[in-house]
Amino acid sequence: MSGTVESAGTEGARQLPRQEGMGLPEEHAGQNRTVRRALLDAALDVFTERGYTDAGLIEIAARSGIPVGSLFQHYGGKQGLYLALWEEFREEQERRTAAMLASERSRGVDDPIALFVAGARAYLEGAWDNRSLGRLLVEDDGPAGFDALRRQWDRAWVRRNARLLEVDERQRAGRVRVSVLTTVIGGTARELGDCGDETEAWEIVEEVCGILIHLSAPPG
């Protein structure tokens, strides 16, 4: 559930309930955004406390202050809320890494390894900043079919990392190297989700970026 990516969207990730607000007057669109934010914040709290399976829509609605009917209107139910949280996390992480890559390239950085590590750093910083959500999304307790969707996105992430590192995926050794690097970043993101100390978190990020530089170098 991670990645140094420039754009790692998948068709499956886009299969969320249609959100209201498109084509409405700005006042109504703003109200809908406020409602959706309240629902997502409440859902994150309840999912984190009780897990996805044991979370109840009535409790989510009560915490958000939004009627259950509006919850269904915006998200279609518990699965829609969970997938919307995942989509939000994924898009924010992609935005972070893309912004970092654009910044580095604007400074004239064109070395594939330097760009890859810069993107990984941005991703890991985002994993720390959004650790509650990130921790939720790596748990096994999610909606039916979510693991397959996550694996689909992970495969797309590996392919994009390969392009960023200019690795020929047709070569098994290169493909395995990128897969290992991807796994390192994902594992580190999970560690950051369980980390409660900011100083320790930054030490972990620095340590792992050094490891990535070493592992990214092609053989020989």
C-alpha cells in the first residue's frame, strides 16, 4: 500500500460510490464536502477503534452528526466509506511523491536513483503524517475484495518504480530488484504507523533512505 509513484491509479481504485456535488451551486457543493469530511473523519475513528468488521454505521453517523440516510447517499455504506478513505490516502501519497519529483527535476536532478529515493522519502514522510489511516489500511480486516484491489495497486506501483529507476522489467533480476525496493518502502511505512515518537520516525526514514540508495545500485 505504498509507493514512489508519479501516478499509480488503477481502474479498480476508481470504483467508488458517486459523490454528490458535481454541477451544483457552490454553496451546496461546499455543504456536501463538509458532510463527506465529517463522515470520513468519523468512519476513520470508528474503524480504528473497532476494526472494519465490528464498526457500525449507526455509530459512524452518530459521531459525524450526519443522518444515516445521508451516509448511504454519499458513500453507499461501510464499504464505500472504507474505500474512500483508502482513495484519499493513496491520492495524497501520490501527490506528495509527484510534487517531490517535480521539485527535484526542476533543480536539475535527473539521476534515477536520486529521484527514486527522494520520492520514497516523500512517501514515508506522508506515511508518518497520516499514520492512523495508514495503519488501518494495512490491517487484514477490510471489506471483501479489498486485498485484491490493494494487490492490483501494488503491482502498478512496482511497474512505475521500475520506470522511474529505468529498469528493464523484461529482465528478471531488474524486476526482482524493484520488487524488493518496493517491499522495503511498504514495510517501513508500516513501521512508521506503529511508531509513536517523531524523532525516532525521522531516524527510521533517514536509515531506510540510505538502505534504498545502496539497494538501488545496479549490480556491478
